[in-house]
Amino acid sequence: MEPSGRRDLRLTLAGLQAGCLGSLLMIGWWLLGELIQRRSPWIVPNLLATTFYGERAYRTAFAASTWSGLAGPLVVYCIVGVVFALAGRERKAGWLLVAISGAAGLALDWLVFGVILKRLNPFIQIYSPDRLIAVSHLLYGLALSSYPAFARDLVPGDRSVHVMAGFPESEHPESDHPESDQQVGRGIP
């Protein structure tokens, strides 16, 4: 049985990985969606940058303020991934988890863009591409359902280099060799 603190750390790291994956998918969808519509890919990040830099940040080109529009969602949604994994605990991956995480992504869209940013930044309410952002949050939510796989990969165990390299445990090249000098001496009559 794994100690509680170690399990929480493992789930925190798994949630961070799932949240980061979802954030990158979400931001990638924003960029791709704007390119498909033959517009500048930096519109949504620059729109989010207006929260920190005001209306001068809303432009079609990449600027220094664009970094805040990219980093802000990445940080916030990575933290949400940690919270989701800690709340979900040791759930097995399945359709129910996928449905719950997709719904959580859409609920997060409503909370962040419909409530919080609407009050903080009126530009977002006016200029945000709602469908593009809703689909990106659905992708984010679906990526959150990958945290059990990340958590499973982080389980501490007795892994040798050969198991990690893909060799089955029974086919270790050194399995015929003793592990220490003491074992060598024990084999002599």
C-alpha cells in the first residue's frame, strides 16, 4: 500500500501532466482554428493579453504581450488539472471518466470565460470566438481524462533498465550473473 503523501504527490504530478497536455491542445486549437478561418493565429492569445495590458495588446501580430495571453491559460489550466486529479483520486480510465472530464472542461469554459473574465475584461465578452473556445475547452476536458494513465506511469516500483527498455523481465541479459561478490563466493563448495 502506497503512503498517502506519496500517492498525493503522484496524483499531483499526473494532474499537472494532464492539465499541461490539455492546455497545449487548447492553445493549439485556438491557433489552428484561427488559421483555418484565414485570420491571424494570435487573436485569442492577444485577446487574453488585454486582461493584463489593456486594449493596446489586441492586435493581429505576435507581440511581447502575447506571451501573457499564452502563459496565463497554461498556468491556470495546469493548476485545474492538478485539482481534477486530486479530486478524482484513483479512478480507472473509462467512458464515465471521459464524460465527466469533458463536462468539466465545458463547465470550466463557462466559469472562466462566462463569469470571471467577463467581469475582469469586457473585451473578451465582445471579441472572443465563443465556439472556438468552447471546442478547445472540450478538448482540454478530454485530455484531463488521461491523468490515470500518467499516474500509473509514475508508480514507484522495481524497474530495471531492461524493463524500461522493453525487455521482458525473464529475458534480462544479466540474469545469469550474480549480483554481488558475496553471491559468487557462496557458489563455491
